[in-house]
Amino acid sequence: DDFRNGGKYPTVVGDLQLSSVRDVTKGLDTGTSDGKSHLPATPKDQMMTLCFKDGSVITLRGSGTEPKLKYYTESSDPTGSEAAQKRAQSVAEVVIQHVLRPAEHGLQPAKTG
């Protein structure tokens, strides 16, 4: 909730400039003229989308069925899909470190395999 800061979202995450934040949990969207999300507010479900000035987007949401957080990252790059994939991974890493702060909150990556 410190990221939410009472609806006063930061403008920078790590070294990435935010263009808007859509917080469906709170029904807010800094990218709309009235500051309200066009999606219905879902106070019981944690979901937030961060849009960055470079065009990258990451959506964070609770699983709903498991004790885990899921994220979906979108990015593009004029040089091709490999560069876009690297950019998306970089955005995810910055958001994980600066918004989720796993060490501070005792979060661990999912086990694979």
C-alpha cells in the first residue's frame, strides 16, 4: 500500500518513467481525465497496471486461487522481438525490485520444474 500512497502514485519506478497507473483494486486510473478506472473497481482483488513512457506495460495481480502474485509484461522494440523480450524482462525486474521489494516483504520466486 505504500506504493499507492493514498492515490498519489510515484512518477518513477527505478529508472523507468511512469505515464499512468490503473489501480483496479481502488478504482483509480491516473491516465483518465477524471482519475477513475474504466474497469469496475474490485476491492477484494489486488490488480494494478503500470504504464511506462517507453510504451512498456506491466499488470500485477493476485492469483485468486493460490498464494502467489502473477504479472504480465508487454513491451515492443523497433529492432525486433528479441529486444522487446529483453525490455519486458528488464521492466519486470525493475518493478519486482522497486515496487514489490521481495527482500523487505519476504517474497520468493515460484519454484519451477
